[in-house]
Amino acid sequence: MTFIERDGNAKTVEAPAGLSVLEIAHRNDIDIEGACEGSLACSTCHVIVDEAWSDRLEETSEDEEDMLDLAFGLTRTSRLGCQIILTEESAVSIYEALKADAATAWDGYVAHPFVRSLADGSLPEACFRHYLKQDYLFLLNYSRAWALAVVKSQEVIDLRQAAASVDLLLNTELALHVKYCAGWGLSEADLAAAPEADANRLYTRFVMDAGLTGDLLDLLVALIPCSLGYAEIGRRLLADPQTRLDGNPYRDWIELYGGQEFQDGAEVARVQLERVAAGRGLVGDPRANPRWPQVLRLFETACRLEIGFWQMGLDAAPA
Amino acid sequence: MTFIERDGNAKTVEAPAGLSVLEIAHRNDIDIEGACEGSLACSTCHVIVDEAWSDRLEETSEDEEDMLDLAFGLTRTSRLGCQIILTEESAVSIYEALKADAATAWDGYVAHPFVRSLADGSLPEACFRHYLKQDYLFLLNYSRAWALAVVKSQEVIDLRQAAASVDLLLNTELALHVKYCAGWGLSEADLAAAPEADANRLYTRFVMDAGLTGDLLDLLVALIPCSLGYAEIGRRLLADPQTRLDGNPYRDWIELYGGQEFQDGAEVARVQLERVAAGRGLVGDPRANPRWPQVLRLFETACRLEIGFWQMGLDAAPA
Amino acid sequence: MTFIERDGNAKTVEAPAGLSVLEIAHRNDIDIEGACEGSLACSTCHVIVDEAWSDRLEETSEDEEDMLDLAFGLTRTSRLGCQIILTEESAVSIYEALKADAATAWDGYVAHPFVRSLADGSLPEACFRHYLKQDYLFLLNYSRAWALAVVKSQEVIDLRQAAASVDLLLNTELALHVKYCAGWGLSEADLAAAPEADANRLYTRFVMDAGLTGDLLDLLVALIPCSLGYAEIGRRLLADPQTRLDGNPYRDWIELYGGQEFQDGAEVARVQLERVAAGRGLVGDPRANPRWPQVLRLFETACRLEIGFWQMGLDAAPA
Amino acid sequence: MTFIERDGNAKTVEAPAGLSVLEIAHRNDIDIEGACEGSLACSTCHVIVDEAWSDRLEETSEDEEDMLDLAFGLTRTSRLGCQIILTEESAVSIYEALKADAATAWDGYVAHPFVRSLADGSLPEACFRHYLKQDYLFLLNYSRAWALAVVKSQEVIDLRQAAASVDLLLNTELALHVKYCAGWGLSEADLAAAPEADANRLYTRFVMDAGLTGDLLDLLVALIPCSLGYAEIGRRLLADPQTRLDGNPYRDWIELYGGQEFQDGAEVARVQLERVAAGRGLVGDPRANPRWPQVLRLFETACRLEIGFWQMGLDAAPA
Ligand code: FES
Ligand code: FES
Ligand code: FES
Ligand code: FES
């Protein structure tokens, strides 16, 4: 990658996939500020992208646009350096590699019969109700696991992103969930009173232990299938012409997880995963790192436990 | 304590100190909702207090007033049941007992020469600057310790209150701190670049270990001297006629910690401490519980480490 | 309880159940040394018991006898003060209270069909083989959980007892297990290669999380059903006339867990539980402590997960 | 090259290129049979290669495979010692790299004035006594940190090695320490009664937090300066002609840490560090791994805290 600095000098440096333009600059002593460290709270990482590349980058998010408006010397190809994550053809995203190598578990999870019956509205209500109650308890423990990610953060950006996830879960998602359940006749007291199912307990305690045993990367790998999988399920169902929305009692659910807000939150987690993996050497070809088998096993197990969670819902069907 | 229920029936129950009226109601199957479990986000715990008692309760906070305004059937002695914490004469608040039994350490902390020289503006700037840099690093690790409190929460209310503390620290306090430091010519990069002083590292790592070793109560006892001590310092300095505000370069600092927002945040933490202690049997006379010596030692050590933190600031004075 | 000191003075003090005579002495400033803090490595806690009481105490263990032989001024009613645990009629052992209040789960565990079919030798070999493989993985994680008890120890005696458990598990039990499995044609490589079953993973991760979330007492309560349950199963089967030993392929297993060495190890853990519970105020009537419901839930859940573990073995039966 | 003999003892010897592992063993009196003297006609030179090295050796020939099949206790990394010929390696030990890059802190630690005054016997007794008391408390917490390494172990070998360290510390070292202190007139009660000094608390709590925050490698890097540093100090002092042994009151101390038993224990920890580092990609050139700066900082901080520990001893000198 070539940087043209303010004084006109060009500097060409290595640009490993998984890093942001800002991070590549910092690794090479190129002077870009980036005061908020990529949390989209400043615009001091403003860069101007070569027109030839401009189209090949992922689209600018709305949040980035808003922040760019505050940048000095805006141009048509202006971007925030912290928001452009490199994904060369030659490089492999760890998330893509995990999905590919755990394809059976991943597919079994995101295309589970529970999901398909949500899509066509055929899921028995008893199953969904059981799922909703367990999901409430899941959210509480899943928040605890993200809090463990705060505990395990060694850099300010990780601290902030993990704390933002806790906040999103406990203040936004949980409230939405409670409100949503009310629409199904379940009060928060009903939710809290349900005994935790084994499939539920197994999943969250596995994630906690992955975090206690390993480092932040191990924990993120175990956390990610939930957020990114739900995002993928929501996106797929909305895009799939076979999905029935009209008159589908589960339409709200589909639109929640397919909606932009949830997609954006998941994307933040994905970028964090790539960044943390890069910081531990799982970049370029993550499969070449000796940690790969262990990391893959965590991801695969989490996917399998998601399957168990769906199955627990289906098994609640009335005889 | 006697409850008059909606249908006019009176029910008299035991009212141990340290519990809220809402908690006492729930323990005795008295029908008060309390949907938000005491986090001041609903007003479903609305109660009407007997006039005779009304004056003897602590004053209503502004937040409670706001929420009360949304309650149905408001009266002059309306209160939110979750905000009235019992403190009979016969009962001892654990916080008061800790301060009393660790009086030397506590006083050495809240009336440290560093504090007194903030109050009269005589503190050398170099000391304050050093303190500011270390406090930035402190906030990061202190947030991690509150995140550990999220991890260690077994009830929804603890989960939420601890998560709110993390959020307050990382999103409000840290930002304020960064902004405030900018006024002293210190950028966030300056703050992040400072090496962590031993007195600083010692304090936060001690708190983390208290949390890992013990339960939520142990952790809260180690966390509390910081929040409640700063609140007490701010309150005292503002109330003390000897404090110089005009032309005092540290006026902002005094007004920040003496201000209502910080006081309210600290109060939430205090109520949480009393509630968690009660849930573990340190209620009534906390000193009678076999855990007392251990819990007191944690509190006292944390106060001593606060003294070490102030002293680290003073020691940065130019020769 | 009345102590007659060396100088002939009598001192009467409260003697809460769950404490040892040595601990009661120390709490009341009575001069008994107890250099090894109850680990049967000194004999400095030597006491002479009143004849009237002598018969009402539990029998002296062989280890205690050996150590007593080294004591100065031995008498017929000599005992080591650290080995006499008070169990007045009026007082309830926390372990007994837990078993009583979780009776359904406890009985379902210790009298599971898997256990009964071990006793009469009717268990299909495939079930036992599957159980053995999973038990190997269980032992590894169960050792990790006892190591967490070391991490969480605040007193030297806890540190030592928990470390002794880790050592017993990893150095004695695991080696025995490996050797024993060899007799069933399973090499250590076979054991290590087996994928961890969900019922297995669920159990140990639940215990780890109980420890991370709570204090040492919470962790011990979650750890104890395994050690004490196996001890009870072994004892019962050996005592039960219906148990078939001759020609029973599972005879070794029964004799291992019913044998004195395992019984003694379990007893150390039981005494530790009572002592740690007493130190947190769950003494006298443990059910009166506000922590009781939470502690009981941990115990009950662990028993249920033991049932799940047996069931996992049964389910491996060939069709 | 390090051999771990059947009884678990580690022995490190020179490994000149061009020799086979079997030849190196024989030159150093290490007990490997090698009946056929390298002609691939026996399998009595069977060795198990450390996983970290396994991949880096030349591939096994078919003849070697055939002969290996006859070996007793075959594992996945089994080889015939006579067939592994050493080649010159450009690889850097992580331990050597850490010492080199943190040279100032390392040297300040292992050649501290406290150490030099132990060597010539000039250290004031008050300093040594203070050091002994603090070291007792240090050992307790340092054991807890090794127990955290058990908790964080993902492989059986790590579990066992970390548990062996806990055992060594709590059962051998602590007992030796207590006995040794008795010779200086300090009872275990004296040791336990001493308040923990800040320099002491800082060190162990830093290590615990390194473990909670990071993975097993981070924890080992923070743990290792203590064991390996003391081993190096003991070795150096014994080898240094300037060290005075005759009539030196600290002779026992020097001989304890310079002695073979302590050296062997430290060597096991060193080999574990290299293996764990290799398993996370810090092998070959550990400095090329993105984790290097973070890992180096942990090591350097631990060395600095060791300096603080010595200094705490010196500062106890009578005025
Ligand atoms: S660094 Fe702040 S927006 Fe990019
Ligand atoms: S319970 Fe919601 S405000 Fe009191
Ligand atoms: S205290 Fe040592 S044997 Fe009782
Ligand atoms: S010495 Fe015989 S095969 Fe190696």
C-alpha cells in the first residue's frame, strides 16, 4: 500500500489483510492521528483514497458518513482510515476461514430446521415460546461473557468495543427482547422464572470457560458464532424469496436480526475479531498459525451448541 | 413494617436494615411490581409513605422525582419503593461500619495532603499532571474490575448495575477525563503513553485479585473506596468554607466530583453494596458475620492504596 | 464446650457445629498450637477428651492414630483437636442439609440405574467403555476446577487442601484411571482422542463458572457432589448384600471407590466444605443464611448433571 | 538439548550439530539403551520428541517407522534417537530473547545489591529476616498463580507440569522455607502474621492479572522470572569465585537455589515456556510475532518487580 503524506512524499508499505488503513499507517510510522482509535468518535484518521481503489472498497456506513462530514478538506473519495479494513484476494479473513473449515457445523446452525420454520411461519408457537424464555437467560449469561472480554482487554479499543457489546446486550437487546416477549404474553417475571435448560447452560458456560482458559482471541472466537450467525440468518432470510413475511407470526424476529442496527453491531464484532487475530499472528493465512486447530475447535463447538439451542426449541413442540 | 395493600388489607412484616421497601415486599409476597428491579427505569414500585415516616427518610433524589412524575396516582408522600433503603437505628450500614473500623486508613485517604492542596489551589502543577496521566490508566483498569463485577453477578439487578458502572466509567468519565486533560495540555496519546506507576498498578491489580478470589461482595468492597471516597471528597470540599474556588486551578476537578451526577452514581454503588452484603448475611450487625475481618481488610487495604495513589502524585513535585 | 487449660483453669465457650475443637480453641484464645493447621502433619493440637464424650465422637482414623503416637503425654482418650468436628444434635451439617433439601436429585444420582447395573454386573460393556473415556476427560477438567479452588483460597489451609485435591486427581486418580482403562483395552491415546460429550462438558464448565462467579464456598458446593457422591456410592455398594462381587467385571471399580483411600480423600473434602461454610456464616442452621437458596441450587444442579453423566453412559448401549 | 528422563527429571546438555540424539545421550550419561548402536535393528533408543520440535525435524524414514511400531509406549511424536541427527539451527529460544531484550531489568534483578550482599555475607540480618517473612507470603500467592496456570491449561502435559509446580511450591518449597526460617528464629506463625508489603502484593497480583487477562503463555512469561531468575542467581553465585561460602550465614540459601533439585525444577518450567510459546507461533524468531512487544513487557515488568522485592529487603536495614 502506498501512502502520500501531507508533504507529498510517497511511502510504500506492506498491507496485511485484516488490518485497517489506520493500523497499517501506525505500524509504519506514517503520520495519521486516529485519536479515538477507530471507534468512530473523531475524524482525525481522514484519508483520501485513490479513485482506482475507491470502488473496490466496501461501502461507507452511515456512521462513517456522519463523522466524515466533520473532517477538514473533504473530497469525493474521502474515507476514515480506521474504517477501511484490508481484504486482499491473497489474504484470508479468519472469520471466513473458520466458517469454511467448520462448514458442516456452521451450515447446520444457520440453516437449522428451526430457522427454516421461522422463515415460512410453520414453527409451533410452543417451540418459539420455549425458545424466547431460554433466550432471555441466554442473553444474561452472554452479557457476562462479553464482560469477560472487557476484563481480558489489553488495549483501549478492545475495552471500548467489548464494553459497547455488553451495553448493547443489556440495555438494547434485553429490553427489546422483554418488550417483544410481552407481545407473546410473556412477562419479564415469566422469563426470569423459567429454569435454565441444559442446552442453554452448556453453551454459555462453555464460552465463559473458553475465555477463562484462553486469551481475548479464544474468547472472541467462542462468542462470535452467536452474533455473526444471527446476523447471517437475518440477512439470508430477508434476502430469500422463499421467506414468507406477510402474516408470518415471526416476521418481527426476522426483521430484527436482518435489520441494519443488528447488522452493524455484528459487523463491529467481526472487525474486532479480525483485528485481535491479526495482533496474535493469525493474519495472511490464519490456518498456518499453530493455534489454528484449537481456535477452529472453539468455533466449531460453539456452532454445534447453537444447533443444540435450536433443537431444544424444536423439542418443545407439543406431542 | 406494615404494608396496606390495594384492597385495604394491612400486612406487617420484618424489615431488616439494608433492604429496600421493594425487596421487603417481595420477600413477603406483597404485591408491588418493580419491573425494572430498582434501576429507576420504571415506576411500578410506587408506594405511598405514612406521613409520620415521610420526613425520617432520606431525601428523594432528582432521578427518583423524575420517575415518580410518571407514576399513576401520585401523592405528596409518594416514593419509589426500590429507592427507600431501611436504616433502623438498630441496624448498621456495612459502608458506615467499614469506614468506622478502618477510620485511620479512610481519613488518611479522604483528607490526604494532596486533597487539601487541591482545595486551596496550592498543589504544584507537575503533581496534578502526573496524577492526571496515571488516573487515565487507572480508569481503564478500574473499568475492567467493574466488568469483572458483571461477570460475577448472579442476579439481573447486579448485572445491570455493574454494567452501568462500566458504561459510566468508559463512556462518560473517561471522555470527561480526556477532555479535561486536554485543558491541561495533555492529549489522549500523552495519557496512553505514560508508563503505569507501581502505586497505580498495585491498586487495580489488588482489586482484580480480590474479585477473582472472592465473590461479588468481596469485589464490591474493594471497588467502593474509589467511587465513594471521591464522592465524599467532592462533597466535603464543596461544603468546606476553607475551600477556595475562585481562581483555584483545580476548581473544575472539585466541582466534578462534588457535582450531583457523580454523587448519584456513587450512591447507586453504595446501595448495591448494602444490598449485596445483605444477601450474604452481613446485615443488621455486619460485624457479627464471620466474614467481617476479611471484608474489612479488603476495604482498609483499598483505602491505603488510595493514599499511595495520592502520595505518588505529591512525589512528582519538582525538587 | 469447656476447655481445661494446662494450668488447670476451665474456660467454657460456644461450640458451633461444623468447627473443629482446634478452631473453637483458636477463636476463643485458648492456647493449643495446631502448627499444621489440621493437615495431620503435626500433633501439636493434642487434646484429652472427657470420658463422657469420648464415645460419642466419631471414631479415630488410622492416620490420626499414627500421628497421635507422636504426641507427648498420650492418654486413652487423647485425640487431635483438629480432627474432632462438632456435630451437636442442634446443629446441622451443611452437607447433610444439602443432601436432604436436594434429595430427589441426590438419590437420582447415587442410585442411578447405571450404578445399580454396576452393582449386579449387568451393565453392557459398551456403556462402561464410553463412561471410562468420558471420565478421563472429566478428570482433567475436574482437576482444573480444583485448581481454581487453589486460586480462590484465602487461607493457607484451603490452599493446601485444594492443592492436595489437584495432586490426588492428577497424580493418583488419573494414573489409576489410565491403568484401569488399559485393562479394558483402552490406551491413554484412545482416552485422549475421544470427543468430549455434551453431558461431560456441561458438568465441568458449570463447575468452573460457579467458581468464577462465586467464592470458594460456591465452588466447593459445586465440586463436592462428585467426590462425596462417588464415596457414598462405593460405600453403599460394598455394604449392600445385593451387590455381586464375585465374577463382577466391575468389581475393581466398586472396590476403588468403596476403598479406604478414596473414602479418606472424600472426607477431607467434606470437612473442608463444613469449615469454609462456617467461615461464611452457614453454620448452626445453614438454611437460615440468605445464601442458602443459591448454594442449594448449585448443589442440586451438580447432582442433576451427575445423573446426566450416568445417563450418557447408559445411552451408549448397543441397540 | 533437554532430556526428560523416565522419572521426570530434566537434564540439559550441549547438543553439537552432527551427532545423533542417541550419541548426545550417551556422551552425557543419559540412560537410553540403543542396543543395535544405530543400525535400526532394535527400538531401544525410542524417544518422545517435544511437540514444539516434532515438526521441525526431518521426516521419519519408512525403515524407522517399521522399527518404531515395535517400540513400547508409542506416541504421535515418538522417534528413534539414533535416527535424529542435529543440524545447526537459526532458532532463538524465547527465554533467551526475553532476557536479551529486557537486559537492563534482568541484570538489575539477578545482580541486585541484595544478591551481592548475600554472596559475600554482608547483608544485615534484619534485611534477610524481613525478606524471609515476605517470601513466605509470596510463595502462597505464587502458588495460586501456578494454580491459575493449571486452570488455563488446554493440554494434559501443561496441566501436569503446572500442577507439579503447585505441588513443588506448596509441599516442598514452602516446607523447606518454614524449616529454614525456624533456623532464623521465625515460626510459621511469625511468617503468617507479617503484613504483606506493597512490593510483595504488587508482584503477585500483577502476575495473577496477567494470567486472567491473557492466555497460558502470558501467564508463564510473568511467572518465569521468579523461578528462572532464582535458578540463575543460585548457579552464578555457586560458580563465582568471589562468593564466600565458609562462614557465610546465607550459605544454605545459596546452596538451595544453586542446588540440582531447584535447577531441575526451573528447567522444567523453561522447557514448558518454550513449548507453549512454540504452540502459539513464537518460535524460530519469537521477535517476529506480533505478540512480542506485549510478552516482552510482561517479562520486563516482572523483572522490575523482582528488583522492587529485593529493594524492599534492603530497605528494612536498621538505621
Ligand atoms: S480514528 Fe477516530 S474516526 Fe477513525
Ligand atoms: S422498580 Fe422500577 S423504579 Fe422502582
Ligand atoms: S493441627 Fe497438626 S495434627 Fe492437628
Ligand atoms: S539404536 Fe537400535 S534402532 Fe536406534
